[in-house]
Amino acid sequence: MTQLNDARILMYSHDTFGLGHLRRCRTIAHSLVENFSGLSVLIISGSAIAGAFDFRARVDFVKIPSVIKLRNGEYTSLDQHIDLSETVRMRESIIRHTAETFRPDIFLVDKEPMGLQGEVAETLAYLKTCNTQLVLGLRDVMDSPALLAAEWERKELIPKIDALYDQIWVYGPENFYDPMIGMDIPQSLRDRIRFVGFLERQALHAELSDNKQQGDYILVTTGGGGDGVELIRGVMAAYEHDASLTFKTLIVLGPYMPGKERDEFVARGNALASVEIINFDSRMEELIASATAVVSMGGYNTFCEILSFDKPALIVPRTVPREEQLIRTQRAAELDMVDMLLPEEADDPVQMARALKALPQRQRPSERMLNVIEMDGLTSISDIVEEYFQSDRIEQIGRVSKA
């Protein structure tokens, strides 16, 4: 473990829909404090259930008022009595005050370059004057090139990123996908992009989930669950249609599954001997690690966990309002890493039942992959962080000697 004296990293995770951003930041934070003694990491999160997760020593979070993203792509305050603009102003103030008080050496922003509705822009400008290293972290896939280019052009993000950020970390290998493919990126900005690789996950067997199953089972997960109704409905319909589908299956609905559908699925699951349904588990790594195979929607975190624990997987990607999951899953299927059904195919109980029956006998991703896919993202990030602090220390020594 490398010693860093009073080093501080601040992370921003806007968290408007699902659990992906917080879980990614938490994974990176835990890896960093494992590798560096004396380092503290603080995560600014808008997740309504951030407190449901365990955080290691020297990792903590600051909760900002929650905003949710609707299926049409629009945002609204979680507290319906507070106007969205007022909520964003509160979030902006807390973010700025946290940065001023915490005084980070590195500020890592997850996915949204200027934050939700620009709420991080002022903090970025302030930290730039403090010589804080500003880093933008991007998923392997953001959206379709055309949609992303239009969004970034509308928000004038490329010149802002170019002016503010010191580095861009892409949480995937270059030979899998380039999230900014087809965009007009100046070379000066391209030179700051580092493809770190996928973020490998570990199962902490000392903290076993209470929901871990005995024996072989298929795990069905929708992540946060807010957009997972169609996937669960397709799996349930397959079991109800085909009585010979008897492989034990654990379905995790997710904390944001709508209440009406949650009640419906629990009732239907009670009538199926092979199916068990739970609402949520904060230790999904444990459930995936012990599963025989996984059925999911193709979000970034679950995809990394499928590869990390080398599980046969059937993915039914979300296709709206973003095409991120569709593109990731198509690329993974192209490399023969996973099986894929489009949402309209998964709606057919015959096709879904056939896919579920075949899944436990499928080869693991490592046995099927056509290319070597790097899973060393956490190691790469630690190397970059160590490189930064070493260079910063050398600069400080130089400034002292000149004085």
C-alpha cells in the first residue's frame, strides 16, 4: 500500500435514474483507499438510497437533494413540492460548499461534464483556480454517436471540457468502444483521453448477502429497476408459459421498481415454484458471483460484474431514451461475450423460455470471447493517481527549493 499524506479525492455522481453512477464511483473509491493509505475519498451523490450501501473507512458521501429522470428524458424533483430549478440551486450550492471545505487534490466528475443542468460548472471553475486536477470519467458507451453529438453541441460541451478538464478517463478498453466516436474532438483534448479498461469487481465473501441462494440458480437483475418492468414481465411470462422451465431463478426487482408492478410480480412469483423474488440487495456482487448465469438489461455495472465473475449472460438492453445499453450489448454479442434478445423478442414467451433454458449450459465469456478484453480499469486508475501525486510532490519540492 502506497502512503499518501492527507490526500483527498472528491467525486461527483449526479444519480438521477438507477444506481449505476453511485455504484461506479463507490467501486473506484474503495479500490483507491485499498491502494493508498492516507487517502480520503468523498462522493457527492444525488441517489435517494445512497445510505443503503456500505462504505469503507476513508470513503464517505454527501447527499444532495434527489432528482429523478423520467422515461421521456425530462427531469423532476423527487420532492414534488419543490420546483426543479430550486432543487438544482440547492444542489449547486452544496456541491460548491463541499469543494471549498474539503479542498480536494483531484475532482472526478462522473459522466455529466458540467453536471445536471450545469450544476458543477461553477465548482469546476473554482477548483481550476486551486490547481485541483479535474477529471471527467466516461462509460465505455454514452449513447449513439448522433444523439450524443447533438446533445453535446446543444450544451456546447466540447469547448467547456477542453478548457476545464485535465484528463478524461474512459471506463473501458479502446478495442471495445470509443464513447466519443464520430465527434469532432480537437487533438488537444484527444491527447487527454485515457482508456483505462473495464472496472473489475470483487465479491467480499466476508459480507455474504442474506439473499444468496443454495445450489445453482439464474439471477435476473434490473439494476435500479425503474426501467426494468418489461424485462421482469418477459421472464415471468416465459415461466408461466413453459412448465418445463424449472431452473431455480432469483429475481431482484430493484429499489426503483414502480409499486404497482412490484406487487404484480410478487403475486405472480408466489405461484411459481422455481422463482423467488426480492426487492433489493446492496451486495449484488455476491449474488452474481454465486449465480450460475445472469439475465440483465446491459447497464455498465452489471456488464462489468458479468465479465468479472465470468458468468454466462442473456442481456435484454434498454433502447430508449438512450441507446447506450443497446450499443454495448450489440458490441458484446458481436464479440461473442453474451447472448442478446431485443426487447420485442424478449416479449415473446416462447423465445424467452428457449433462451432461459439454454443459458445455464452456455460457455462462460472467457471461453467465448473473440478478443482479449481488459478488466484492469481499477489498477490503471490507481497508477494514474499515483503518477499524479508523485509529479505534484516533485513540483512542490521544486517550488520550495526555488524559494
